[in-house]
Amino acid sequence: MKKNRLSKSLLGITLSVSLFASANLIMAPQSAHAASNVSTTAASTSISGKANSIITTGKQYIGVRYKFGALKGSTSSFDCSSFTQYVYGKNGINLPRSSKQQSQAGTFVARNQLQPGDLVFFYSPIHHVGIYMGNGKVLHTYGSPGVTISDMNSGWWSKNYKTARRVIH
């Protein structure tokens, strides 16, 4: 008699635990999905905040003259890669010195997936880098305007676009 009662009790407990676990599994995807959206949104906000900071830092140097081979850390003149290296460095992201080396940093980004703060590269082989600002605009430095903003969706910049990398994570 005790054996039968014990068996029924164990069966009841097992069934209760199974039902409880099943109910949690049914409900979990909604909770996990909500949590996933929150963390994704937080990560996006963090990335966009960093991108805004990088762009704001870079804009402070609009008009600073271009000089090929400008010294690392100098703010009296920049070449394209010393500019990106300096601006990202001021925002806690270390980049290599040359545009070619920078084109191998971070992760590849397709042109139709560009986000503000991505590095964009031009020429083939790569000889130029800038900071994607959104809406087809790139913050960079070259020749005679020095640090400037250009439309990379038209003219020379569009024809000579090569690739992009995301270094903000």
C-alpha cells in the first residue's frame, strides 16, 4: 500500500514539474525576445552614441589643412588616415596608421548597410579613408579643402568607393 501511494505521489510530482516546465518553455520565447530587443536597442544606442561622438570630434577639425604623411597625433594638419586614427583614438578606438591597414580593421560592411561611424575606403588599391556620417555623407580630408564633408553617392567619390569597415562595437 505504501509503495502504491509513493508511486502515485512521485507520478503526481513528476507530472506537475513537467507541466510547469512546459508552461515556462511556452512563455520563455516572448520574454527572451523582449530581453533580446532591449539589449539590441541598448547596444544600438551605445554604438550610435559612440558614432555621434566620433563625428562631433571630427567636425571640430573642418578646414584643417591636408598634408600627406602628417605626423601621428598632430592636429595642425592631417592626411586621411592620420585624421581617422586621431578622431577614433580620441574616442577610445585604436586604429592602425595607414588607410590600407585600417581597411582590414573591424568587420566588413556592405555599402547598403553603412551606419554612421563606419570607415569608408576609396580607390583600388585602397589609398583613402573617411568617416561615414549617414545620408551618403563622408567626413574626411584631402587636397585643398583639408578636412571636409563630401557626398559619397555622387561623382568621383561614388565611382571610386571600394569598401567599408565597422570598428565601433
